[in-house]
Amino acid sequence: MIGLFDERMAILITDYVNIVNSLIKLAEDNKVKKALVDGILEQQADTRNFSTGKHLKYTDLIKHMVSVEQVIRIERKNDAHSIANKTFDFSSTTIKNLIRDGYEETLEQETSILQVWDSEHPRQANVSVNEYDMAFAYHIRTLFPMYLSWI
């Protein structure tokens, strides 16, 4: 499954970022010159920015990486009004309804899952929400409903 592969890759990348951050902290704790660590982090990575095509630096990969703490799988509910061969119905009405249903099901499942997550993982007072997490939440809760109204 492609989704499972993507999930595994995201978790693997998170592990690599955590290892790098641990090594940076280890270097700082052992009085390794900051210039030496920064020299490595400022080297050009093979990864390119998706929008500009410019090569990133290693420091960019660490600072702008989203950490995967939890994976939520949203599964589509069966449609009670489904009939035979509706699988091949690509009409705009059916597609709009499927998108709207998926959005609503996602919000329902997200709310219950995140309530459990938040109760099990309280944020520390000095830990701020990652700006990328906030941007994602903004897109899901604000822009997607606007998109639905346009289609």
C-alpha cells in the first residue's frame, strides 16, 4: 500500500531528524566548537526545494521537518444508499458528495482521536505548537470547506 509506505518513510525521516538533533546536543554538551557543527549543517544537501528547485542545506532539512508523532488513518464508511455499479459513477454530484462526506467523516474521527491524544500527551507550558502543524490545521479547517463551496 502506498499509504503505508508513505507513513513508514515519514516515521523514518522523523527518526533521522531526532538522531541528528541528539548528535547536535551531544556535540554542544561536549564543547565541540559550534562553528564545526554549523559548517556541516550549512553544507548543500541533495534535496531540492519543491517550489524553487534550489538545493537545500542540511540545516533546512532539520529545522523545517515536520515531526510525526501520531498517524491517523481515516477510513471511508460504507454508503447506505449505494447501489450496484455506482463504483463507476463519476458524475460531478457523486464526486462532490464523496468529497463532502470524506471531509465530514475526517473531522468526526479527527476530533475523537485528537481528544484522546491530547489527554494522553499534555503539552508542556513552554512548548509551542509547530508553525507547520498550525498551517496544516488551518488548511484542513478553513480552506477545505471553502474549496467545497466552490465545486
